[in-house]
Amino acid sequence: MTHDQIREDLPLFALGSLDAEERRAVEQHLAAGCAECERELGAWGEVVGSIALKDAPAAAPRLKEKLLERAGAAPRRARVIALPSWAAAPLALAAGAVLVLGIARDRLQQRQLGQQAAQAATLQQQLGSARQDFAKVSAELRAKENDLAALRVALASAEGTIELLRRPGLQLVRLGPTKDQPTGQAHVLMSERAGRAVFYAFDLPQVAPDKTYELWWITEKEGPVNAGLFKPDPQGLGRVETGVPESFGAIKAAAVTIEPAAGVSKPTGPMVLLGEVRAL
């Protein structure tokens, strides 16, 4: 605490209204030898000690009669009544006591307001931190929910693939690159009896946002029949679950072309993968 702060606390010190830490600060300041604060504290001590007016002299004799005489001398006009000299000191001390009590009360109110403001600021900070923590936890929860949903989809796909592998008459069709796309390969696990197939592509490059890969069944009667759209992930892996048509005659081959993002009913773009389907 500074010298000025110590001086402001001297009335409270004299009243015994400081907390332990503030009282120690004043005592240390006084012990350091500040003569100015010693003198001011002495004056405050006298004022505080006079609050009960224990040392006031006894009332002057015939005080009541003298006051009545002065009042009766001029009943029709207000007059200033001079107080005897022996009453001046107690009144001055009483006025000083009222002053120090007012100062003390004001200092206490200021301290309480400061403490309340500090508490409000702390609560506001804690509230802001709690909101940030809540937002962070909510974001993490949403991310975990998304991960869980993705895992469920992956699990369902894996279970579908496993169930297909158990079917009799399962055929593996391999697709290789063409002159339009020298990289990439794929295979199809298909069961004509189950009417289902699962297609996997590997090492395919990304296509433009307005383009997509389209899988085709090359049938005996209808030629190319749309079997699904896909875009590979950053590792070049693509996957399609599709049906195996029965009404278009025997399936001769499987192929992949690059088409507009919405897909087309018949191939229009370059063929990048092609594989023959053998008759069982």
C-alpha cells in the first residue's frame, strides 16, 4: 500500500474496522517511522476516543436556569445563544466523531462495492470460460456423433459385404485400366443369384467437381446399364453397392467412365476401367 492509501485507512484503523491484512500494512508503515501518519493517527485516536464523551466535564451549575433566562429575555425574537466555553470541547469532539464515523462508513461502502465489483468480474470471467468449455464439449460431442454415424455406415457396409461373400455362385470380376486412363484397377464381387454386387476401385485420380465416375453393366440386350456413381477418396479408393439386373440378358462386362456429376443414362465420357464378366 502507498503512503496516501495508508493515510486514507487511518480513520478505519483508529476505529478497528480494517481487516487483518490491511491492519498489518498500516502497522508496518507506522513501524517504519512515518511521523506524519503517527501524528494524524493520534488525532484520529483522540476523536474516536471522544465518541462516548466519557471525559466531558460535569455540566456547569445552573445551566438550565441560565438557558431559560436567556430564552425569556427576548421571547419574540430568535437569538443566537452563546454556549459556555466549557461546552465547546465536547461539541467539537462529538462533531469530529460524527465526521470520522461518516468517513469510516463511506470507506467501508467503497470497499464493499469494490469487492462486489471484483466478484462480479470474476463470475463474468468464469461464465465466459464455462461457455467456451460448453461450446468445446458440444463440438467434440458432435464430432464423436459424426464418427459414430460413419462407423455405423461402415459396419453396415462390411456386414453387407460379408453376407454377400457367403452366397453361393459368387464371382470376382477384375477391371483394369484402359488407354484413356493408364492407372487404376478395380474388382467386383457379384452374385447373380442374390442379385447383388459390391464394386471396389483403387488408385483412381480425383476428378473435377462437376465430374464423377460412373459404373456400368454391359448387358446382352441393353448394352450399358447404369450401376452407380462414385468419387474416390484422397487415397483413390471408390466403392459402390449395386444390384445385378436380370431383365437385360447376360452381363458381358463391367466398365467405368467419367461423366457429369449428375450421371447419364448412357456413357458419354472416356472409359477408364474395363473387365469381362464370365458366364457361369
